[in-house]
Amino acid sequence: MSLLAVLLQAAANLAPVALMGAGIGAGIAAIGAGIGIGQIGKGALESIARQPESVGDIRSNMIVAAALIEGVAFFAIVVCLLIVFLA
């Protein structure tokens, strides 16, 4: 029996584990994004409380950072869904 055949057989037996890992990964990505955006909001509110005259700059930077975090989380969830549907 060739090495490739053994590896393919081992990979076929891990399909349920891949599905479980994809589900856990999607959940962790969503939780991480929520925590990250919460920290951004907290920092922005504290900064605005200290320097109320720079509200516009702080708000725009907060929105850009939150959009980047959501983009990374969306990418992670899409990768997990691809694993689920293509496994």
C-alpha cells in the first residue's frame, strides 16, 4: 500500500473532526470580533471623555478600526463555512 493511499484514508476519517473544528472556529471568530469592537468602543468613549474637542477624529478612527475587525471576522467565518460545505 502506498503512502498516498494511507494518507488519503486517514484524511477521510477526519471529516467529522474538520466539521467540528469549523464550527468552533466560526464561533471563536464571532466572539473575538465582538470583544475587539467592544474594546474599540470603550477606548473611544474614554478618549472622547478626556478630549471632547477631538470627537470627529476619534469617531472616524474608531469606525475604520471596527470595519477592519469585522472584515477579518467575516473572512474567518467564510473560511469555516467553506470547510463545512467542501469537506
